[in-house]
Amino acid sequence: MTRFWYIAFFTVILYLPAQAQDITTEANRFIKLLNNGQRSKTLLPFDTSERYNFHFVPLNDRKGISMNELNTAQQQQVFTLLRTSLNNTAVEKITAVMQLEILLKELEQRSRDDHFRDAGKYFLTIFGTPSDSGIWGWRFEGHHISFNFSAHKNLLLSGTPSFLGSNPAIVQSGPQKNKEILKEETTAGFELLHSLSETELKKAIISTTAPSEIITGAARKAMIEQAVGVPYMELGTKAQLLFLRLLEVYLDRYKKELSDKMLQDIKNAGMENLRFAWAGHQQRGIGKPCYYRIHGPTIIIEYDNTQNNGNHIHTVIRDLKNDFGEDALLEHYKNGHHKNEKR
């Protein structure tokens, strides 16, 4: 497939009408569009260990079916399924990140038959059987994209781990010059940082050097041992509002029902337990690597812009209560309740 096919396809995808969709219905519509060979690659058991195989780097051996193996109708249905769980802005960011693979291939002067950078190497995997009465999940993943969804009946209970990255963070030349896919995440972080008083700033800054990668990495269990940074409750009114705005930038990637649930879990665990931490440069710009995170009992959000001379962003959301839907879904599944559910 040529570069121009990808551009035309993504243009169509971005302007498909957004409608109220049923997650189970749309997943089954996708499955019905597949032939037997495609289904065998796409469908895996819910309780497979592959469901925890979270990665955001380029890989050649991902499970699932790639966009390259789907026709136009099937590809469009992938994005329809994404819209059942994510808001339109998040889906637009996903398509933009995928298109960056075309740019990276050109910048790295890779040959046409070299597929290390490939806008079609993004994979959909469905775990279990999508139904209104059972347990199932799905994943969309490739370089700089990973969204892991878990559902019980027709209710989406988890959308993490979720990862979005951008390389370059700001395109430096060509037709897409100055394009900045994760601008909202960058701007909101700096606005909060620059609103802090001298006292607040001293608590927020945890290092003058930014870590070279998000600290949670691709670990099965997200963990940061020590909660550091400035507590939410110690911030002034303006800073608290900007803190909440930054939190919303990430939670609002999801449909309202799921983002509201995640926010309620954060509030139930105590807003006083939320902290904001910053490392690295305090002024924005290429050549000024920086890192920030929001950390609380139920959530870790990380932003890291250190690679490629501070022009390569990684962002991640980890729900410490429901990563991979574990709390609610696995307990239900292991207890065998699903065997008595209507199919």
C-alpha cells in the first residue's frame, strides 16, 4: 500500500459520522466481516496470558490481525469500535500517530520493502466472546499506541493500560511542519507547573534531570514505590483547577461513562492523596527534556519527553485498581459465574 493510500484512508476515517454505538454490537459486526483465517488470528480466549502482553514499541510478532490484513470496510469498523470506547479527539490522535510511521520511514530513509515503520502495523485482538451477558475484552496496539479494554456484559469497565506516544513530538519540516499531536498534554502540564508558587514548586520538582522513559514502562503491574511531588490539597485554587484540567486531558480520552467511573474511583481514594511531580527542564522547547506525572492510590499518569533531544513524547495511563480489568473481571471469571450466563 502506498503512502497516498494511507493518507486517503485516514482522511475518510476522521470524517466518518460519530453515532451512539453499542460496544458488543460493533465488536460482533467486526467479527462478521472477517473470513475464517482472519477470525483465527483475531479471536483469543479471555483468560490467555497474551491479554497482559502490553507493549508500545515496534514489534514484528504482535498477536491479533493487523490493519494491513483488512479491507477498507473492515478497517473502518475497527475505528467504529474504537469510537465506542474513546472520544473523537482520542481517535483523531490515534490516526495521527499511525500516520507518523509514514513520516518516520521517510526521515530514516528506509526502503519501500522495509516495514519496520508501517502505518498498517497496528493490531486488533479480541479476547473472549463479545456478548451482552459475558466477559470479554479487546486491544488495539502498535508503535506508540496501546489501548486495552475489558468489558462485563455490555459495560466497559477498564481501558488501561493505555499509551499514546508521538515521534516527533513536533514535526520539524515538510508538509506536516509544526504538527503537534500531543500538544494538549504538553500545554496542560506546563500550565500547571508555571502556576505553582515557589513553595509548591519546591515540592513538585523531584529532579532537575528527566528520566529517559516513563517509569512504569510496559510492566505487567504498574508500580512507583514512593509517592512524591506536591499534594493536590496543598495547591492554591488556581493550581488545583489546572491540576484537575490536566487530569481531565487524560481521562477524557475515554467515553464519559468510563472517564466518570475512573474519576469517581480517584475521589473515593481521596483527592488529598493525589500528587503532581515534575523532573527536567521547566521551560518548553525542543532540546529541553522534561517529565511529569500524576500519582494517586488508583492511578498513575506519566508524560515523558526526553528522547530525540526532547522531541519524542510518551504518555501512559495506568489504573491501579482495574488495569486489564483485573479486579472486577478476573474475580468473576475465575469463580465460574460466566458458565451460568446466557449466551
